[in-house]
Amino acid sequence: MVPRSELVPIPGSYRAAVSDAKRIGKANPKERIQVSIYARQNPRSLGTSETLNQAGLEAPNDRRYLSKEEFAETYGADPEDVEKIVAWAKDKKLKVIDSSAAKRRILVEGTVADIESAFGVELNEYDHPESGRYRGREGEIHVPAALSGVVEGVFGLDTRRVGRPRNCRSRALPTPWREFENLKRGHEAKKQKRTLATPSAPWAGTFFPPRRRATASARVVFQRQRISHIGAASSA
């Protein structure tokens, strides 16, 4: 591993130990993993991007929209920076799978041992009572001084879960329209211990805003009364 004294930490890359996580041991040094290296935005286009951000406050008809090539040139990385990162990665025995100045990303692959040596990190296996087993790190990610400020972030070193689903499922049981009509909302619902959801419309897949819902329901009642009236008149 390259001595830490020859490397510079990436600002904002510090990661603290996860509470309740138990360190099992070092990650397999021969395992191959992929890591995404993100370069800074082209410093020569920062003034242009600030001007365009101000132009975004104008009315849509008065704005000037960038082409795909202009967008990549303005908000992408400097091709020279990408070449520097690619050359350094290859020198560190990392395989460059993809490099894109427009995406500002260099995707590399290598063994855990080579990744640790390149970025001055130590990868370990951890076990957490909720997250389960994962590969993680503590401390900062490092790069050579020549790439300090050029590399803004490195992602993929650890596999800990960083998000969780926020979707909530209702406990209410779906009730068909016909059945809902026949049930007495209060008395029968309490007897069956079910939560009844008031349908917005009798037609499956439709939705009515609150103000229109009452109008739609009134139209349904009126149409049914009209049909009953016509049927009674024809049978008379």
C-alpha cells in the first residue's frame, strides 16, 4: 500500500464506524470489485454554467437551451482530467471499464488489495443486526497530490445499505362497488370488523378530485333513477 503521507484525503469522504456493526475480518484481497471515480466539473466552463443558471430564471420562451454536445462541454469534466485519472488508474493495476467526460465518471475494476493500495483505504467485512453483512470502510479516501481537487468522489468501495423504502401499505380491504352499495357503512362494517374505503367512482381505474367526486356520484344516482323510470314506463 502507498504510504498515507504521499496521498491526500478527498474532502467529504470521511465515514465513521456504524454503531452496532461487528467487524468480522478483512475483505477478501483477491475479490474483484468495481469502483466509480468522479472528476470535477470542467473548471474552464464554470463561468458559462453560472451564466446559464441565471438564464434559467428567465421565462421559458426567452431561454437558450443547450444541445447535447454543449451540455456535455459545459457541465462535463475536462477531458485532460479524465486522461490523468485513467493513466493513474492503469498505473495502479486497475482495469478501466469505461470513461466519460460527459458523465464525469471513470469506472474501474480491480482486486480489493489493489483498490486499497490505490485509495489508501482498508476494506473490512461487517455484520449489522438490521443491515446484515456488508463490506465497509472507516476514515477517508485518498488520492495522489496530483489528483487532489480533480477527483471529487469515489463510490462503490463499500456495500452497506444507505437507504430504506418509505412506502406505506394500507390495511384497508378492497371492497367491490356493488358490495359497498349493499353494506350499511356503520353497523355492518363494525360487525365484520373491516375498514371500508370509500370508492371515488364506480368505474375501475378512474379518479375524481374531491370537488368533482360529489358531482360524479350525483350523476350516477340520476342515471340509475332515469333508467329505472324508463324501465318502469316501458313495462307499463
